Amino acid sequence: MWIDSHCHLYNCSSTELASLYEQAARHRVTTLVTTATDVPTSMEVQKQVLQGSTTLSLYGACGISPESALREAHAADIETLSSLVDTPGIIAIGEIGMDGIQNAYPPMAQQEKLFRRQLRLAKTKDLPVILHSRGVERHVLNILQEEEIHRALFHCYTGDAETARSICNSGYHISFSGIITFKNAHFDTVIRACDPAKILIETDSPYLSPEPYRGKANTPQNAYLIGKYIATVLGISEKTAAEIFQKTFSSLFGTPAPNFS
Ligand SMILES: [Zn+2]
């Protein structure tokens, strides 16, 4: 019933994947989006999606993250990406975007160039985008509007409540990770500022384990802890929260509509 809308599984062996899928399903995490960060990991994501899973629904996102903006900005990489995203089960271009916080990342102009190229690819392919945006949410929001992007998910949202409201009002979506469960994180106001029908959850595993597993390696099974946390903040049952997320997921990514019977 829970969906992990963003995890990184490209370093997992097939044996590790099988046990990770099984563990996730046991924790009622029944849908995963395995997400890439550059061209080699996009190829790995395609491989995993084609292999599929017998225990859960597996989808993929291919894209070049801002961290890789210097070495991956070549036309050939966009062409490779363009053919990878035609694979059935690849439901988005991601993660892509801009990061104004990490000093080690390429210059902003370089990041923006690659970001816009991939937004144009998403438009050509009629695919939604999964966004990495740190400290530059307003700027990213403006770019989305300039490029006339209609379907976007701000992954691992850490911006403020006012920007969250603008994102939802612009028709875009927000995904929360385990960060919201951290003590002193203060994201409850941000969660309440969002339109509940625009919220998704994710683990961003192997990073960002939610409480009470903070600091340990993260896996998609922990998505239920984030779902549970949001349900509590919104004052709704876990079942209702999970159903809202499922409807949101299928309308954003064009996957089969959920059946709640
Ligand atoms: Zn990620």
C-alpha cells in the first residue's frame, strides 16, 4: 500500500534486490521508483526495471543529477537518455535539477544548462520530472514555468512552507523523505502547508534513514515510517494517507489506477 517514490538501488546485486523487495513488501511497501543520477546509473535502472520484481511494482526514473552537470553535459548523453526513457516502466526523467547548497557541485550556470536540456527532453517525451532542488526552490519553480513543464515532483523537499504552498498551487508535487522524522527538523508546518493530494513519500535510500533508524543504511521498507508520520501530522488514518498517495502517484506518473477493494 505504501509507495517509495524515490530510492537508489543501482549499487545492489540481484540477490540484494530480491531480499530488499521482499522486505519492502513485508512492510506493505508495494511500489518503488528506482532512480538514477547519471548515464551509467540510468542504464542500471533500465536493467532493473526490465528484470522487474515478482513481489512488488517496480518503476524507474532516468536522468543526470546536478552533481554530474560538468562531466555529463554532452549532447551524446542526452541522446542516450532519450533512448533509455522509451523503455516501458521508465516513468520519469530524474533525478534532475539544481543544488545551491553543496559547494562541491558544478557552477549554477552549468547546472541550469543541463537541467533545461533535460526538461526539454521530458517535454518531448511527455514524461514527468523528478527534481533535486536544494536551496534554490524558487528559481527551479520559475524555470519549470518558463519551460512549460506541467508534471513535476520536488523530491526530498526541505524548503519552507510558503514555497511548498507555491509549488502545490502551481500544480506540482512534493515528496518528503525521512528528514521530516528527525528530531528538531520542524517540517510539520511545511507538511500542513501542502495540498494533501500533491504529497508523496520516499526513502531516498540508501541515504536518510528515518527515525528510529537515523544514521543506519536505509532501505525502501522504511517508506512506511514516513507515511505514518505524515498521516499523524495531517490527522488522518494511515490507510487514508496511503490511498491518497496511491491516487496521486498514478495521476502524476500515468501508472494504472489503484484498486482499493
Ligand atoms: Zn536521490
